[in-house]
Amino acid sequence: MRFKTAGSLIARGQSALMMSMLRTSTEFYRASFVSAALSGGVYAAFRKERATLDQLAERLNNVTNLDGLRSWLDLGVSLGELKRTGEEYRIAGKLSRALLDPANDAYQAMLQEIVRNHYGYVMNAPAKLREHGWFPFDEEPGELVARSSRISEPFIFEAVDDAVPRRGAFDLLEVGCGSGTYIRHACSRNPGLRAVGLELQAKVAEGARRNIRDWGLQDRAEIVHCDVRAYRNDRRFDLVTFHQNIYYFPRADRIALARLVLGLLKPGGSVLLTTLGQGGGPAGQAVGIWVATTRGYGPLPDPDELCGQLQEAGFVGVKKKRLVPFESFWAFFGTKPKT
């Protein structure tokens, strides 16, 4: 680049803009590439992290367009997520290698959720709003969301520990049980605990049942494919929990929902609700767009408003607790009066 050209870019303020755009586009391409490599089976085709172009083509259903495959892989090379020596590629990037660790499955799911789901809501929401429309309920991402939500497990575990005693008979109802991991944690905390998990999405419910069997908890926990608003049972519970799903209920329905929960509790029983709230960072705001523009859902709750709704429904001793420092991620507690 000639000095005159560089000077002109600097004078117009475009050199800094160009660098900012390059950084932004690089991270966008990185997220897209790694997500596709994971969900599309490309990284699995590497097997021991190394493979030639021909080997990858064969393992990926006998790809015939080698120029296309090479171009796609070379994007990974330019991002530093792959390295190429001759015709051999290997997985090299820190992000890729970290997400391939089974212990980081929740983070792998989160990246895929951002690229596959959040992107569409962020991009398409303005047009949908101009059309006075709503996004339809989509069950397809349910399993992915259940996996990605496990990132919050350590913080939610703390809230569960605050609500579940270490010993004694204790009945738990979890609304929207996802993978069943919070039921598992509650069972490990209290050997006298028995649980029912309600799950609206059939595929997710079946996955939770498999997990409960694999964990050896089938005699202590039951998974029911059911909307809590249609749940009928004479059993009353010591604790009802909602983890990261209150925004699946419209704002106008939340007081009635809380009253329904009140009826499912024993006198002196409690509700525990954990959720993202309004006012968080970009990831939380993207979730906020999703739920506020999907038919049948509602916006992320305002923490003070949600406390007021629980109180209006009849709960006493209502309090909120920030679970993640400097982030709008909360636990809410309330108690059913004993008389």
C-alpha cells in the first residue's frame, strides 16, 4: 500500500474502521466455521485430528467437489483452527480443540445455538416486527438448548443447595426438567428426595428419561411429558423449581402460573425460579430477542416485577439473589403460607 493511500484512509477515519471490520468478520467466520465443523461431522471425520483431503472427502459421504471442500477447509486454515501440510489437515485451533473435549459439551452446544438459532432471530427480528408478526414455536432446537443450558449448572446448583435440605423425606417437582441434571443434583444432595420432572418437548423428555435410567435414579425420579398448566396430580410438593424457562410463559400469564404452583405445594413449601433477567450482556439480550418475538413466549423478566408477581400470587418471604456477579442471572425464592 502506498503512503498516499494509507494517509487517505487514515484521514477519512477508515483505517480504524477497516481494522475493526476485519476483527469482527474474523470472529464471525470463526464461530460459523467451528460450529459447522462440529455439527456437520467434519471434525469427527478427522478421527485422530489429522486427515488428508481425500480421506475427509471419503468419510464425508464421498464428497466429489474437492475444490469446494478444499476451499471450506482453507477457511479453517486462515482462521488458525486448522493447519495444512501438503494434502494433510489437522485440527489446531484453541477453540476447536477445547470444544472437542467431552467435558466442554455445553460450550459446544452454546456455540451451535448462537450460530444456528440466535443469529436468525437477531437478523430477522426487525422484518418480523415491521410485519407485526411473531416467530413460531420451534421444538427442533430443544435438545441443543438443553445441552447449552448446562453452562449455568454451577450457579444453579448453588441455588438448589439453598432450597433442598441434606436429609429427610422431600418431594420435588421440576417444571421444564431439560436433561434432568438438576434433579440428579437434588437427589445426590438428599438421599430421601423424590422427584417428578415435567418436560413439554417430547424429544427432550425422552432424553431426560434415558439419563435418569443411566444415573440409576428410576426409582426416585419420574419424567412426565406434560405442560405444567395441564398437570394433574393429588401429590403435593415441598419444592417446585423452574430453571431458565419462565420466559416460555407470557408476562400476562405469570401471576396465574404462580398461583397454580402455589396449589401444587404443601403448606410451607417453596418455589425456586432461576432465570436470565432484563439488563444483561449481549448473549442474554439475544435470548431476550428470541423469547420476546416468539409466539406464546414472553420477555425476560424484570427482577423486581417478578418478585411482585410472586407476592401477588400469594407467596410470602419473596426474595431474589444474583447468581452471577455483574450479570443479570437470578434466583427467586418464595414460600407458601403454612395456614
